[in-house]
Amino acid sequence: MTRLFLRLGLALVLFLALDSLAFRTGYTSILEPNSTAGYLEQFVWNEIHRPLTGPNQVLAVGDSRVGLKTRVADQLTPETGYTLATIAVPGTTPRCWYYMLREVDPRRDRYAAILVPFDTYNDREFEPVADRELDLRYLAPLLRLSDLWSFSMSYTEWPLRALAARTVLLKGMAFQQDFQAYLAHRHAREENVRLVHRLGASWIYTSIWERHNLEGIEVDWAANRITAFPDWMDAERRRGAEDVLLRPVAPVTPSYAVYRLRWIGAIIDRYRGTRTRIFFYRLPRGPVVRPGLPEDADSSVRQLARRPGVTLADEHTFDSLERPELFGDAMHLNEAGGIEFSRRLAQLAGKWLSAPQEPAR
């Protein structure tokens, strides 16, 4: 029996070694760029290879709602003294942002500041993010064996913990479909990856966002219905706007506070004792905003903002951008909105960084 267990153990070690040799020694550099993991990897790769013009670098994390156009922010660098960059990837969460920051800034000395966005300073959760399975697909390229316990246990349900552990341990299983597609079309994949590595950053930098806007939208909040839409919106887009703008006010969720304290707190802890400062700000919430939303003076975000090295922007800093003409849909800024947001964020980052750090509150 002892010999059987020994053989099984050796077989497992050999299997893990082969898996690591195949998928931990550069495979992520040839991931399908249009896949979930490959898209995140593209942003990380771009940032790692972005030439730095000096130490005054500011990095924005976030998801698709972060309307930062770095080509606009760059125009203000002579005024602000800082260069803004972004690794804001659509669909990512604070758990993803932590691992992305670890990847692009392994020595914790690359940035003067990290800009961290929130859709709300309250702990109102519209979707359960602690057990978000999609994070596994995003983070598969970035997870290390040393993350096994902390990452797996960040999920609250045991089936997802097991799946998270498998994602950390067995890269081959995480990349199985991608690898099969690579073998079937190897030359096309490699050419596509080379193209993305060569031009992807410039595509993102020069991209033009949605030019449509939501001027003409009207909401009857008492009846909780949209009474007028822009003429260009078809039935599907109108339903999308209704789903976002008319959804019930989310409840304060203690588990969401725990999640934020864990992952935003981990970002703060990562930069503790370094020159890098952390700035919190609330995103423009939408083209129209439900009136009478409550505020929470002791939410997790406000608790985190009391830590050394953290600055909390006034909750209403970007309220003036919450106008229909600056949004392309119910959640995302359009081209005009992105330009205005980027200017203001760049100016604010320069102002924040020129001010002395406040003592912990």
C-alpha cells in the first residue's frame, strides 16, 4: 500500500511538472487575443512593454466604465506633470485588479499613484462578485502556485473553491480549449498574436468610442419608466437602458463590504510603505440618475480611505458629467464623455499628487 501511494504521488508530481513546463513557461503569450484571458493578457502585456518617460506615472484600474482616453490625458501632461496609463479591462473586478497590478508592477515602484474607481461609495451590491466564476477565466494567466490557498479561499462556495484551486494548479485544464484551437490553427494564431503585440496598444490609444448619445431620454421616476428615448435606439438598446436605469436600488450587502475590504484592502496593503499613493473616485453613474439615493458614512470604501496613503475624492466630483449627451448607453461614456472625463481625471490626479498626503483618519 505504501508503494502504491508513493507511485501515485510521484505520478502526480510528474503530471504537475509537465503541466507547468507546457503552460507556465510562456504559453500565455500566445493566448487567443479575443478570448477573455487573452484580452486581459493583452492589456497587461501592453502596460509592461509601454516605454516610461519618467517616474511620474499614474495607472488606472477598473472595468469598461472607466472612460479614460490616455491620448487625451497625455495632452495635459505638460500641465499636470504626470502620464496616465490604464489597465481597465471590461468585465474585471477588484479581485482581478489586484493580480493585474501584481503582474505589471512586481517591484511596487513603477507608479506614483493608482486610480481606483467605484460605481458607488455605498456597499450596495447589484451582483454577487465574491463568487464570480468569470474571474477564473480572466485570471488564469496570472495565477501562481503560491496563490493556491488565498485565491481559492476567496470564494465562499466549495464547488467554486475547488474550481479555483484547479485553475491555479492545472493550467492545462484552464487553457484546454484555447490549446486545442491553437493546435488547429497554429500559424494564424501566432500571426494574430504578433499583430496584436505590435499594434494593439496603438489601436486602444487611438480608438474612437460611440458617437451616439442619449439626448432626448426622459425618465418618470415616480412611475419607474422611461417615457422617451433617442430616435436612434432600437428595441434591444431600449430594453438594455431600461434594465440598467430602472433596476431597483440594490440593498446594502455586508458580504460586499467584506469583499471590498479584502481586495481593495489588498491593493492598499501591497503599496504600503512605498511612494505609490492610492486614489479613490466615484465614476459618473449614468446619463440620468435616480434621485434620493442614500449615502453611507461608514461604508467599506470610507473605512479603507482612512488608511495611510489613500485619498478619497468627493463623492460628487464627476456628477456634472452625468448628462445624456455624454453617454453612449445607460452605463458607458461616449466619445465626447470620455474626452471630458479624461481631462478632468488627469487634472485631478495632478492636483492630488501635488498636495501633501493627509494623515490617516
